Amino acid sequence: MSYLAELAINGALVGLMYALTALGIVLVFKTSGVANLAQGALAMVGGYVMWWFAAALGAPLWLAIPLSLVVMFGVGRGIERVALRRMVGQPVIMIIMLTLGVEILLRGAAPALWGAVVKRLDIGIAQRPIVLGDILINRAYFWGGLVALLLIGLSLLFFTSRQGVVLRAVADDQAASWAVGIRVERAIGLSWGLAGVAAACAGILWGSVQGVDWTLSLLLIKALAVAILGGLDSIGGVLVAGIAVGVLENVIPGYVDPLVGGGTRDLVAATVILLTILVRPFGLFGREDIERV
């Protein structure tokens, strides 16, 4: 039982860190109705930017972290302004393909700019585990999970604010929002900026765990699994789904890998995506839209 509890607790904390990446996908979809397939690369770029400020330039953490968040907010808004705004009126599938193109571009450009060698990112988290009886908890996962929980909670509060109501109105009906004077393009740009901030936080946390390199962009698969399971328009769903995916991804390989020789961890996220789309396409907490034809 101690082994199962250890796997489940560490898995839940990892899942919260996945949920932080998925938060950017949900924020963009909730506002514009477009699936953001560039979120993994944005997390990778956020990790590189943090490393550049902290390690390359020698900035202290209290300065490097806010600067990284500001830069990534600008990157998110820049992507929306330069690329996505030009696609207004185009089929949704083409906009989604554009976000995938941005993902591939950033995945290649960041290592080319900063180097492909793994960069060590130290944000002051000790390596020794937290000991609870017979259970060992990864300290980086613990603090990462707490930060993710805090940021997701702040996102829920944000959508009850005046600006959050504007974003919700744009998500419900862009034409009606235009009619009452809401700057729809500004609201969508804000959602992309916030997605960049969420990606930066995820990239910094994961970079401190595994180092910073192109593999951080692979967080996209985990984030998609979380976002699809929770519901692409549900911030609360991201929280629940993140914990579920993290626990499944840690517990199943913990028992199955010794029997089959490994390799089952990567199957969990793909299986979650496939089964959710087949059984409940709108996710656990997503809004089901039924259209008459």
C-alpha cells in the first residue's frame, strides 16, 4: 500500500504540472474556439528564456522569473497578432494547422538559438525527497504541484473579474461581443498572452526537473490529454483531469512496466485522448454544444 500511495501522490503532483501546461490550451479555446497546438513549444521557449536570464545573464531568481513571464506574455500576444489575426474568416482547421506550424517552428528555432545541449536550470528546490513514513515525495513535484494549483485557482478567479467576463462573452458569441463594443481581437490576444505565461511557468518548473532542451515541447501530448479529458473550455476540468492523468501515468507503469519491460508510460496519455474522444468528446466538464442542421 505504501508503494501504491507513493506512486499516486507523486503522480497527482506531476498531473498538476501537466494541468498547468494544459491551462494555456483551455484559455485560448475558451476565448477563440481554437485548439492551441503550440503550447508545448511555448513551454519549451519559456524554459529557455528563464535559463537565459538566470544562467546566461546571471539575473537573480526574483528578477529572472518575472522577466521570463513578461517575455512569454509578449511572445503569446505576438503569435496572435502576427500570425493568427491574419487568419480571421479562414476555416478553423487551417487556424489549428497554423498553431501546429508555430509549434514545429519554435521547436526547431529555440534549440538553434540557444543550443541543443540540455541546460541545467536551478530554481532553488532541494534534491532530497520529502519523507512521510515509508512514502517518498519528489520535492520538485511537490512545489511544482503547489504552484500549478495556485495558478489554476487564480485563473478561476480571473474569469469572475470584469476582464474575465469579457473573455467569457467573446467565447460565447464573438459577433454579439462586437455588437456591444467589445474588442474581440484584444480579448483573444490577451488569452494568448496568458497562455504564454502559463507555458512559461510550466517550462520553468519542468526545466528545473529534467533540464531545458527541445524535449520540453513534448509536454504538448500530456497537456492535450488533460485538456481533452477535462473539457477544452473548462478550467476546473483541467485541475481534475490533470490529477487523473498524472495518477494513471504513474500507477500503471509502476505495476505493468516490470511485467512487459517498460514503455507503457507514453501509452497512457494517448489512450486517454482516444477513449475520451470516442466516449465523451466534450470531456468530463466541457460544455456540450448541439447544433441543428
